[in-house]
Amino acid sequence: MAEKFDAIVVGAGPSGNAAAYLMARAGMNVLQLERGEYPGSKNVQGAIMYAEALEAVIPNCRRQAPFERAVLEQRMWLMDERSHVGSHFRGTVDADEQPTRYTVIRANMDKWLSGKAQDAGALLICETTVVDLLKNGERVVGVRTDRVNGDIFADVVVLADGVNSLVATKAGLRPRVKAHDVALAVKEMHFLPKQTIEERFNISGNDGVVIEMFGKITRGMVGTGFLYTNKESVSLGIGCMVEDFKSTGVSPYQLLEELKSHPSIRPLIARRT
Ligand SMILES: Cc1cc2nc3c(=O)[nH]c(=O)nc-3n(C[C@H](O)[C@H](O)[C@H](O)COP(=O)(O)OP(=O)(O)OC[C@H]3O[C@@H](n4cnc5c(N)ncnc54)[C@H](O)[C@@H]3O)c2cc1C
């Protein structure tokens, strides 16, 4: 590869896809590189999407984006080993209003937004990892990939390889991330019939519930659990600071197993009542 592009975007998550889409739509010759097999294949998120941010990129996104459920109810639970105390807020949306938040499944969302970038003319190459930036003096002139003869040149390189960008760290553009700055979360999706979800969470149509959980479920570590309703699945996860996992020796999967068997959670994800 010795071609030169106007811009190279590293990563096909929300940031990379938005950057690739906007630049391609403006007529630039854009190459996007993603290490995963397809956009979204590597990405874990709760996930709630804030529609106004997406709308700034794709104005009529609400009619076409693969949103799961509109988040109309937010529950906050303080939990001990066997019970919880909680509060919840349930909003309403009038006919002339739009919900502000939606649950999403990242694999679907990333594929959709990436499709927009490609439709606008961006060239996406997957299964290609950027290992370094190419520089001419202080100026970034391209990227080095893990492919044979994999140097590619561009006037602009956008690093959208995640909040802990290893490429930016290696290039000296940001300090190394420390364990006490980083949280680690794990999540599972529990597939359930749509009707079961609506009965269990007291919702109908496209409405959704999210639950944020605190307290003893994190065994004294700084962190939180979450449960989000999708159309036909429930996303359940928990995360804490990496430093805390290191010092306690508790694994994230251990916490998730404990959360799944918590009496307040177990009936919400059970396959049969
Ligand atoms: C468990 C969890 C729950 C979360 N829940 C929410 C939520 O509900 N709502 C919310 O708004 N945010 C949530 N977040 C945060 C959200 O996931 C991030 O803010 C978001 O993913 C950042 O998007 P991004 O495009 O910058 O990076 P990413 O989504 O991390 O995408 C980076 C992409 O770059 C690719 N990549 C990385 N390195 C390279 C490389 N060297 N070469 C090529 N490709 C590369 C990756 O494969 C990936 O596709 C959550 C995060 C976690 C971990």
C-alpha cells in the first residue's frame, strides 16, 4: 500500500465512524482502519446512546438508527447482599417531543454508523491494526499497520482507537494510562421474549428501563452495576476501578456471577418465571 489519502481514521467505533462520515460527506478521500472483523466486533458498552449527540451528526437518526428502547425510566438501586432499596424516575414524552436516550446494541449501532460513512464514500478496511504513526519531523504523515508493506500516508490522521488510545500513547501524544485512572467492566446479554421483558419491567411498546446499581455488589470497590432493557434482551454488567481489582484479587467475572445470582436481579434475567 503506498496510496495517499486526505484523511486516515483509526477505529470504527462511534467517534471514528462520525469522523469518517463527516469528512467523507465533505468530499474528502477517507480511509478508515479497524482492527476488528467488522465495526462493533470489539466493542463493549452498556449501552445507552444519547440521541442529541448522534443527531448532530445524522440529523434524522431517530427514524433510521437501530435503537432498541427509549429510556423513559431510570432506577437507582442501593444494594446489600440480598436486597435493595431504590428510587426511580419515570418520564413521559408528549407527541411533539422526542426521547433523549435509547438503549442500543453496539455491534448493530457501529455497523449502521459505519455503513453511513461508507455510503458517504469512506473506504473501510477491517482486520487491520495501526501499530504506530508515521512522522516527518514533528508532522504526522500517515500510519504503520500490521500488514506487510502496511505504511499508508495521509494529510490528516484521526486517532479514534478508544479512550485509552495505545497509538497516541506510543507516539508520545498522551501519557501512559495508569491503573488507578481506568475502570474495567464486563457485561452479558440475556435474551428473553419481548413480552417477558415488558411484563417484568412494567413497560410497553418501545419504552425501556435502565437500572444503575451501587453498594455491596462491588464488595467495597469503587464501581457500579447496570441493567438495561433492549427489545429482546437485557444487558447486565458491572465494573470497578482496575486498581481495586488488582488490590482485592477479585475478578470482574466473579462480581458478575454474584450480581446474576442476587435475589433482586435473578428473577429479572431468568429464562422462566
Ligand atoms: C462496560 C461499559 C459500558 C459503557 N456504557 C456506556 C453507555 O451506556 N453510554 C455511553 O455513552 N458510553 C458508555 N460507555 C463508554 C463508551 O463505550 C465509550 O465512550 C465509547 O465506546 C467511545 O467511543 P470511541 O469510538 O471513542 O471508542 P471505541 O468505542 O473504543 O472504539 C474504538 C475502535 O477502535 C478500534 N481500534 C482500537 N485500536 C485500534 C488500532 N490500533 N488499529 C485499528 N483499530 C483499532 C477498536 O476495535 C474499536 O472498534 C461504556 C463503556 C464500557 C466499557
